[in-house]
Amino acid sequence: MKHSFKHISLSLALGVTAAIAVLLGLSRAIGLIGGYIWIAVPVIVFVTVIVMTERMVAKRIHFAIDDLRKIERREFAEVDANIDGRDELSELRTVIESTGRTLEKEITAMRRLESYRRDFLGNVSHELKTPIFSIRGFAETLRDGALEKPGVRESFVEKIIKNADRLSHLAQDLTEIAKIETGELKMKPVKFSLAVLIQEVIESVEPRARNKEMQIRTEVPADLPKVLADESRIRQVLSNLVENGIKYTNPGGLITIRTERDKGDVVITVRDNGIGIAPEHQLRITERFYRVDASRSREQGGTGLGLAIVKHILNAHGSRLVLDSAVGKGSTFEFRLPVA
Ligand code: ADP
């Protein structure tokens, strides 16, 4: 490449110089000019053409080639982003630079997806193993003699059912998160009453709350306006937060669901007086499969996906989950929805 361009510039210089030399030679022959001008001018032209093509074209083409080589080696940060000039060669370098940036973004996104897939598969298989091993363990114990022991027998069968339920929750949550994260899930905003929804959620968790002798209190103003959001998804968010309140609060605890108008929004808070979440875990609890205490979560039938789903649903509504919590005191989860 380098040599062939030298060849072109040399031929160009020779061509132009020869033409000028012939013209000047003829001029001298007929006496129009005298002295050595007919030689001096072509020599100057020759040198100028060589220097100019080298400086203005060859050097800049080599810059472009260097940039392409950097992109080839994936050294995106090294590609020169400050390109002066408005001619075609400057445009060529600008296009090379922006192509590099696009490529870099796509490669980063692909790598992130790849590592997400790897982590996700690892987490899923880990989550599947625990209930499957438990089911197998209980079934083997039953087979090896526990079947004959009334009392033990029933409790083992109950444990097998509980673990099968966990697998089924996991399958449901996995389908849900996969849909949400691949963007398949579209929110369908409608106008609805939060007061009614909150009552329905409380009714659905009532048996669990009663089992733990927990109280659920509401603070919903009578004139609360309707909100605009996907009703079934917000039901899922509220159920999840209230269920977590029940799961992570000791028996006899209190959960308060409060709504309050704040300008164009309704602020919804779910507060418990449970075990609380230490500051170092607070930023991470909405990550997939992240749990503060994995065995407590599993014991309560948790999959570690609930808050990840909640976060996605709220983000899809342009809202976000805000947490305020202190260990031993309890947790408050807050989010906003627009007034309809
Ligand atoms: P899980 O299925 O484990 O409950 P979540 O995604 O709903 O999964 O919650 C993630 C983790 O956050 C839980 O395992 C728990 O450690 C913590 N957590 C969630 N809600 C509460 C709460 N109200 N009080 C204390 N800890 C909580």
C-alpha cells in the first residue's frame, strides 16, 4: 500500500514536471524565456508535488489505516476522535471513528449479555438443585423405612409438597423475569383505584398473615384519586412487597400500607417492623437471586426473584423502588404512580 501510493505520487510529479519542462523548453527555444528557468521551474514543481501529495494525502491515508488497524485490534480507546477538516479524507476518518464506537458498544453489550446468560444459568441450576435434593432425600428416607412410621411419614410428605411448590414458584418467577428482561412484557396502563386494589391484595395474603398473627393496617385517604398504571402488574408489586413484609417480620408484627397524594403522583409505602436490611445489602436486594439470608428466604418459599421483578415493573412505569430500612427496626418500601 505504502509503495503503491509512492509510485502514484512519483508518476504524478513526473507527469506534471515533464509537461511543464516541455512547455518551458519550447518557450526557451523560441526565445520567450532565457537562462535556466526552463529547468529550475520543473525541479521546484517536482519537489512540490511530491511533498504536497505526501503531506496532504499519503500521511492522512496512513492515519486512517492506523485507525482501522486499532479497530481491528479492538483498541477502540486509541482511535483518534479529534479530526479536523471538512474534506473527503477527514470524513473518511470521522466515519471510521464512529464505526469503531458503534462496534465497541455492540461488543460490550454482547459481552454483558454473554456473562448475564452464564450467571443466569449458573444461578438457575443452583436454585433448582436445593429443592430437588430435598425432595429426593425425603423420598429416599420414606422408601428406606420412614413410610412405616406414622407422624414422620406425614411430615415428610408435607416437606416434599413444600419443595415441589418452591420449584413451581421458581418456574413461574423465571418465566416472568425472562419475559420482562427480553422486553416481551408490555405494560397496559389503565385508570384504577388503589384503595380497591390494596383491599384485594390484603385479602389474598390474609391467611399467611393470620398464620403468623400479623396485623395489616392501611392508611388510605378517602379522596385518593385514581392512578394510571398496569393494574395487574401493580397488584403483583404490592403483593410481593406485602408478602416480603410477612416473610421477613417475626410473628406478631405489623405491616402498614399507606398512600398519599404528592402533586401529580400518589406515593405508596409498605412498611413493616421486621428484621430490617443492613446498609451493605440495601443496594443489592433487587438483583436477581440476591438474598440477605438464603436459608431464611428458602424456608419462607422465596425465590430471590421477587424484588427483581418489582424493580422491572416499576421501571417500566417510569417509577422506582425506594428503600429505607434499619436492622431490627423494619423496612419501608416506597414507589410512586401518576394520578390518572
Ligand atoms: P425472596 O424470594 O428471597 O424474598 P426478594 O427478591 O423478594 O426475594 O427479596 C430479596 C431479599 O431481600 C430477601 O431474600 C430478603 O433477604 C430481603 N428482603 C426483602 N424484603 C424484605 C423485608 N421486608 N424485610 C427484610 N428483608 C427483606
